[in-house]
Amino acid sequence: MKPDWDKLMTEFADSKTALVADVDCTAAGKPLCDSNGVRGFPTIKYGDPNALEDYQGGRDFKSLQTFAKENLKPICSPANLDLCEADAKAEIEKFSAMSQDDLKAAISEKEAEQEAAEKNFKDEVSKLQKKYESLMEEKDAAIKAVKDSGLGLMKSVQAHLAKA
């Protein structure tokens, strides 16, 4: 994928409205990756730099190029209100009218909701993992008990009788 990505970066290098770049999440880019929820590599994000979305499309050059041409353009945002639908414009105006402290508090509240959802997910996955391990142990013990109860000998006798 890297050669295709590099080719796409070259194609968009002179764009005034779109940025195609890569970030090393293991070095200086780690804080940026952490703040944008990057958990695996390679991860492709797009959209408003302050609210990046996950890219789910193909990873070949043609797929990346098509997506970029269709989606990497100015979008509805505080800097581009003329591109907004009425409801989005109203929401931006509502947030713009808030004090910095109120806006910061609202953002913190929403981030806390995201963190709670992530924590709940991790907790539930951990419970599932423990249940899975318990079920595996039960299954292994049950299979061992069946084998120890004479299954192997039964199969040997059956095979011997079939030959006779």
C-alpha cells in the first residue's frame, strides 16, 4: 500500500484544499495518532482535521485516488459556512455563540461519553474473553473425560471387528 499512498501524496502535493500525508505513529506523530484514535497500522483518516473520519475503502491506488477526488474538497465547517445545510449552519452558529469555557465543557462532556463507550466496550470484551477461556477449559475437560471413559478402546474394537 505504501507505494500507492506515496503516489497519491505526490498527486495532491500542490492542492490548496486537500492534504494527503502520512504520520509516523511510533515517533513524533504519536500524540496526533492517539488523539485521533489510531490503534492499528496502516490507518487512513480523512475529513476535517479536528474531526477525522475512518476511511473504509480499498487500499489500491485507483480506489484511494477515486475516494480522494470525490471527498477531499472543502466541506461544511466554520470556515466554509456557505457549504453547509441549514441545520448544520444553525448548529455551528449555536456553538460559535457559546463562550470558550462553555464550549470547552461541552467538548469535554462529549469526549467523556466517547471514553465511557470505549471503556464499556473494553470491559465487555474482557468479560467475553474470560467466558471464552472458561468455556474452552470446560470443553477440553469434557472431551478428555469422554476419551478417558473408553472412546479410544471402543473405536479400536470396532475397527478390529470390522476387519474380522
